[in-house]
Amino acid sequence: MPPSQPGKGGRFKRLQEHYRLVVMEDETLELRASVKLSLLNVYVAISVVLTVLAVLIFCLIYFTPIKNYLVGYNQVNVSRSVLEQENLLDSLLKVTQQQDRWAANISSILRGEVDTARNRQQGGGQTYDNLDLNNVPPEDLALREQITRADYFNLRGAEEANNTRDFRDGPFFLPLEGVVSAAFDPGEGHFGVDIVSRENAPVKAVRDGRVIDTYWDSETGNVIVLQHEFGLISMYKHNSSLLRKVGNFVRAGDAIAVVGNTGELSSGPHLHFELWHDRAPLDPEDFLTF
């Protein structure tokens, strides 16, 4: 029968078997040295030597300038150092320029090129004790009154507020692409039009304007109100979410909300859109083609 293969115990026993390493003189065969060892001792010794070498190499690289020659190691530190030196150089340059200007001014004064007496007279000759703050010119009073009465949400200022143009002169941007499901009917309390569209479609401003109100109502859901030029107001109701806040200025065509189905008066995703002028409702279909 063939000899059985040694198991794990047999392999470990072979590692523990002792051998003798002998050093002899070649001619006389005189014994010079001998070492008794095993394979296990050899493996342990080799492992210790390799570990010590690895630690020495790591310390040599980490604690000496040799690490600066490694690719990519010093790039971040060099970039940071360059930026710090650049900022320091810029600060020193500004300080030097200020000192040069100060020295030039002192030199001009010492040479008599600047009349300091005249400058002191001009600078110190003004007195404020005799000023009458109640004696305001009529032009200043008129300007103050005009500014006080100016509307906070005026888009173009007082100059254009007095313009004779009408809000009908400008174009209107379609607030939502869809189909009108309910028309303007003030007699039934419906002061706008209902526009049915796809879900999550953007609701857009019909004109340049400013957001003057955003609120939640149990019947109309999320509502956003814009004020435009010439006293025109536009209202957008039943939105799922609002994209603008009070005070934001928007351009015609900017998305201001997302069409939704909020409020008790809504039975599906749609927009209830209203136009008002001088507190009177307008039929949006007189200005827009849906």
C-alpha cells in the first residue's frame, strides 16, 4: 500500500524537526561553527526580519524629506503654501503702497508744495450750529411728499405711474397650457376661468410683476397673487405648491407655482386664474387665447 499523506499534525511535526547547520574548513574538515535549528525557526526569523525592514522603510519615508519625492504626496501642501504666500505678498504690496503714498504726502508737505494753512481754514470754517433744519426749500418738501406717497409695490417708479399708457397695451403670457373648463361668470361668483392641464405642469406669470401675497385657503388651496403695472392684479389658485415668496419680482413667463388640486372647490388638477383692475374683475379670455 502507498504511504499515507501526512496530515496537519505531521506537517507541524516536520516544522519542529531539528537540523544542524555546520560550518567546516574545506581542507582539514575542522568544525568551525554549528547551529541547531528547525524549519519553524527559519520561518519565524525570516518573518521578523521582513517586518523590521518594513518598519524601517516606513519610518525612513515618513519621518524624512524622502516623502516629498513621492508622486502626488506634496501637491496639496505645495498648492496651499503657494496660495498663502500669494495672499501674504498681496498684503505686503498693499501696505508698501500705502506707506509710499504716506511718505510722498509727508515729503510734499515738508517741501511746501501743500498749503496746509489754507486746507485747515477750508476744513474748519464750516459751522453747523446756526443751521435751521425747519427751513426746508419747497422743492425738497415736494420730493419728500412724492417719496412718502410712492407705492411700495410700484414696478417702474413714480415717473411711469403717471404715464397715460393702459394695461391693455402690453402682451399677456399664457399662465397655463390647457383647456378652459369653466368660463368667467361674475353672476355665479366665478370671477375667473378654470384651466385644466396635465398634473405638475408649471403655472407662469402672465406679465412682469411682484408677488404681493401668498396664502392657503380652505376653498381655493394654495394661492399666489401678483401685482403688475397700471393697477393690474393676477391671481392663481388651487396650486399644489408655490415657487415664489412675497416681495419676489418675476418676469412674464417665469414659473411661479405648480398646478394642483388643493382646496375644497377643486375636483381635479386645474388652475383658477383671475384678472383684476381697479378692484373690478376682468374676463381673462378677453386678453388671452387658451
